[in-house]
Amino acid sequence: MTKLTNSLKRYWQVVGLAVIVILGFSVFGYARTQVHAASGRTKIVFWHEMKGPGQKQLNSFITAFNKSQTKYEVIPQFQGSYNAVIQKIMNTHGTTASPAVFQSMDISSSQMYHSGYTVPVQKFIDRDNYDISQISSVARGVATRNNKLLAMPFNTSQTTLFYNAGLLKKYGIKPLPVSPSYSDISRVSSQLYQKSNHKIKGMSVEAYSWLFEQFLSNANEEFANHHDGHVGIADKVKFTGPVAIESMKWLQGRVKAGDFMNYGNSKNEMAAFLSGKLGLFMQTSADTSLLIKGLGKDLGVTYYPHPDGVKPNGISVGGASMWIANDKSATVQEGAWQFIKFLVSAQTQAKWEKATGYLAINNKATQEPVLKQLYAKYPMTKIPGDQLKSAKANYTNSGIFVDGVVAARALIENAMQQIYAGKDVKQSLQTAENSYNKVLKSTNRANGHG
């Protein structure tokens, strides 16, 4: 009897303890819920991929937005790389873990569109009569389908040519024009290499597919059929067109001449440039701020080059756009739209360009004092933005609207490495083209397009 009594006593002690724990969690959960309810704000979870200065400035914008109104609270969540976030969106859509608004890179636009997981921002633009003409047409092009804007461009960049104006002055070399041809660049590269007694390499172009794509864009040559996928499902790519062959033969020619150096990656390339061992290179305009810190007013900047005798067509943008998920309530979607409008306002975009080097996509941003002061102090910082404004959006300078472009880029970069190593240009590009056409066929079939 004593054993039974003791057992019952222990049983009720355990049960009592469990009840206390459960009640404790319930009270905590209730209190936590009440805190959010008392704020009266709708939570807008925002997934992004910004690091360093970009993340710091983005957080500042989020704080400012949250303070500017009382309806919504944007909660930023860093998600790693551009590629990683795509898979996370695909895996979490329709669950409580998915975001309300997210950044997605330019070449994922087709995948996001075909996923059916997003609300086109055109819906809100039409409803509000929002003046979309204030946003760069080329920046909008990459996320436009059937004349409807799917997502709002945000952290936008373009490829830009950087040169060391101080070195050119030292060796008495005429600077590059604002919109240089291949011959203009060859002249400067060769002269710098020769006049420095081969101590300074004239030029470098990283084996990076984005740069290859821009050679095509600037000469109005398509990367894929159906106008780079903008008017249908692309089922063929062409890496062996006249401009592709010409641009790669030009670079291979500079390798053979000795004034070109393949540094393997952008980090090594930039280090050589900042240390005065490299005269010019081509990379994202988002590097402008960093390069100014290293070279100051000795930094030279031009538009991306074009073939001799060819009128520049303009180049597409890189970076990412802001997409609104369709698995959230209308209230949450509205909050996401209000946040997006805040991010692309003239004032916000002016601060963004100054802090990060990304291009201000709001055409009115150049009238903001912060950019006027920047351009007055460092006139070269205005050139990438001028390049963006100089082009009229068309299919070949509006990005590639094709699923699975990441695989294509790997093949192109391998081809570029082979070309730099002296392999046949046409054969190297043809191999990449054939390989990706097989991948694209499989991708389209898997997505129900083939």
C-alpha cells in the first residue's frame, strides 16, 4: 500500500510539473503573440543576399522604412548566395517559412516567372497608376514579360571598363574615349605594355560568362532564340555568332601579343589593377566605389566596348530584382509593395549608389544632392549611370529570359579558358553551344515546355 501511495504521489508530481511547463510555454507564447499584436504591424519577411556595404546600407533603409509608417514591419533575413535563394524559394513556397518579398538575380527571372509563385508588380503599378517611366527601361527589361513588369529591379549593375588614368598619363598614352571600340582598347593595352618595358600588363578580361554575354548585347547579337527567350520558350542557344567569334578572337589576339593577362578570377585581377601591374579590365560597375578608394581620381571609367564599326546597342543589367510571393495574404503583399516603392524612390536610390556602387535606377536620383556631390568630386562615378541611360531597351540588352542559364555560364567560362590557352575559338565555343543545347532540351522537357 505504501509503495502504491508513493507511486501515485510521484505520478501526480510529474503530471503537475508537466502542467506547469505547458502553462509556462503557453503564457510565453501568448505574451509573445500579444507583443506583436500590440504593435499593430503586419510582418513582412524579406529575403536578401546583400553582404558588406550593401547589407549595411540595406539594413539602414529597412530601419528608415519601418520608422516612416506604422502599418508594416520589414524583417530582413540574409539567405546567402543568389543561387541558394532560388532553391529555398522553390522548397518553402506555400509554407510559413517562405518570405513575403525576396531578391532574385537577373538570370533567374525566367525560372521565377514559370514557377507561378509570384505576383507581378505590374498589378500594383496599374492599380496605383505608379509612374514606372521613372525607372530605367533597360533595368526593367530583364524582368518584363508580355509588357508586364514581373519584379522591380533594385541592386542593379552593368559591366564597365576601368583603367588606370595615372599610368596612362605617366607613359604619355592618350586616354580611352567614353565608348571605346576593340581597337581603342588594343591601342592603349599595347602601348602600356610596350612603354613599361613589359612590366605592366595592358589588359585583362576574366573568363566570366557575363562579360561574354555583354559582348553580344552591345553588338545586338542574340544569345538564344525567340529573342533571348523574351517572346517564347528558348530551345536553342548560339555561342558561335559573328560577334561572339570576333570578340573571342580579339581577346586571344591580345594574349598572343603579350599585353593580355588571365588572372584566373576577379579578386586577383583587381589586386593587380590596384597595385599598378594592370592597365585596364572589365567588371561590374558595383566595384566603382571600391576602386576609387584605391586609386582616387586616377581611376578611369568607360562604357563597355563594342566591335569596330558597330554602333553600341547597350548592355543588359546584372544584380537582382524584388519579387513579391503569392502565398501570402493581400495585406502582406501590400506591405511588400510599399517597401519596394520605398527602395526605388529617387532619394533611396541616390543613397544606394553612393554607398554601394550599384546604379541608381530611378532616373530622378541624379538630381538628389548626395549624387550631385559625388559626381562633382569624382566625375568618373557618373559614367556607369550614363551608360545605362544611353541605351534604349530591346530584346538583346534586356537580359536572358531562359531557364538554367547557370549551366550555360559554366560551359562558356570553360570555353573562354580554352581560348585564352590558345585553343581554336570556333571549336571551343561550338562545344559549349552543343553541350548547353542538350541541357536546355532536357530542362525544357522537365519543365513541361518540350
